[in-house]
Amino acid sequence: MSDYFLPSGHGVRFDWGPTGAKHLAREVSCLVVVDVLSFTTSVSVAVESGTRVIPCARRDGNAERFAKQQGARLAVERRAVGPDSPWSLSPAALRRAPFTPSLVLPSPNGSAIAAAADGVAVVAGCLRNGDAVAEWLAERGYGTADRPVGVVAAGERWRDGSVRPALEDLLGAGAVIAALRQAGLSSLSREAEAAASAFESSGDVAEAVRESISGRELAAGGFADDVSIATELNGCAVVPVLTDGAFTASV
């Protein structure tokens, strides 16, 4: 890919999916992963309770072995939740589940982005903690030309595996970027400016996410509570940072 696709000189940048994250990771000092429905929202809920969240890109036999190697519980699919496996990618299920010190959380979107961020700091952002993430970044000097930050919206997947841009992730990324701009970090790429403007002009963010394709799909499947938790705008002050392979609360 031409370097024209890497907007050098901007302190805050924006892109989509694992491929976008891989390219941004070449030039930024920190990546903010945004997967509102539901990886990074689930990470925020779990880390808020004190759980270490270990990202995993696939949910299969390898994930089970990986969880055992890590001495961690494995999150199952939403519909597979039961007494023996109460943890899943559902934020609502995680709130109900008993505490576990470590949890492997499979996700083909958010986890894949985290894995693409080799050699740079990684933070889990969402609508619940957008202001907190922006404050954390600004306090540590991220978001400048010398220490640029890349905000990556995960999106969803089409059946062929390609990324489908998702409204909820655009708004979640925009929330973080808008908060960075309010903190005085004005060196935004045009893509980052557009994401921030999308958030600021969205009106009722919770309603927008509920009416999005992903929101309606989850509600129709019986998981409307997940959408409600995901739209608790700035209801969380915890900033999950990837440290030694696991998301933990920043200190």
C-alpha cells in the first residue's frame, strides 16, 4: 500500500479493522481498539470488576487449549452461557457472572486488532469510557506529532471475511477522538475529524446504536441488554491497557 494512506504528521489518526490497525501500528505510538458490540465494551465491564482479559482471535479448540495454558476461564458464545460457563462476549452476561481472575475473550474483530498492534501500546476504548481513555492518552503525551495515536474501529465482518464498517464503532471511535480534541489535541487527520464529527452530530447516541444494524440484530436475538450496556456513555472510568498479553486497569 502506498504511504499516501498513512497520514504522517497528524497526532490523532483513524482507520478500520485489523488491516488498518496493522498499517497504523507502523507509525503510531498507541492504538485504541474500538469494538462497541461487543469486545471492548465487554473488556471494560470485566476489567472494571478486576478481571484480567486475555484477547484471543478465534473461538475453537485452540482457544480452549490457550485458556488452559493461561490458567484462565474461556468465554463462550452468547447462547452457550450456562452454570458451568457463565462468561461470554456478552457484557450483560459478564456483569451477572461470578468473578474470575483471568478470562480469555475470543473475538475475530477486537482481538485481531489488538494482535496487529505489535510493538505499540494498546488501549480498549468504547462509548462507556471514551472520556477516560482520552484523558489517559493526553496525560501520557499521546496524540501529538511526536507520539501519535491511532484509533481503530473494528467493524463487523461480511460472509467473505471482509470488514463491514459499523455505525456503533464509528461513534465509539468518534467519542474518543472528540474527547481528545476537547482536551486540546487539535492535530487530527481528516479521517479522525470526520469520525469525531459523526459522534458529535449523532444526537441521541444510544438510540443511534439501538437502531444500527448490529444493535437491531442483537436485540432481535434477545440481547438488548448488551446494547444498553454498550451505550452507557462515559459510565466507566476504567482504562483497559494491554499489558503482558492481557487487558488490565491502568494505574
